[in-house]
Amino acid sequence: MSHRIGNIAVICETPDARCEFCKKIGELRPYGPKGESICFDCAQKDPKTTERQMMKHLFGENQA
């Protein structure tokens, strides 16, 4: 899970888990359209949504 320390966003390693979209096991991030945990391949299917969710997750609601 990632978190912030001041102006720095820290992305921490997490154990592999099952993607909520494709069901593959791997490294996931909470960047699905509704915050679902998804793998890199699924994140690349909709890069605009992934980027919006990443910015929202890392920098807060106002950055989305």
C-alpha cells in the first residue's frame, strides 16, 4: 500500500494477490475505476482511468 510523508508519495511492496478484473495472481495496485485492485495488464487497458485513480490515491481527492 502506498502512503504520503509530507510532499513525498511512498509506494510500498505488497504481497501478490488476485486481480479483481482478470483473476491473475500478481502485483496489484488500487487503480481500478472504483478503486479495485488490478494488475499492470488490466491497468494498461484504460490508462486515463488508471492515471486518474493513481493521482487520486497518491495525492488526494482534489487531484483527480
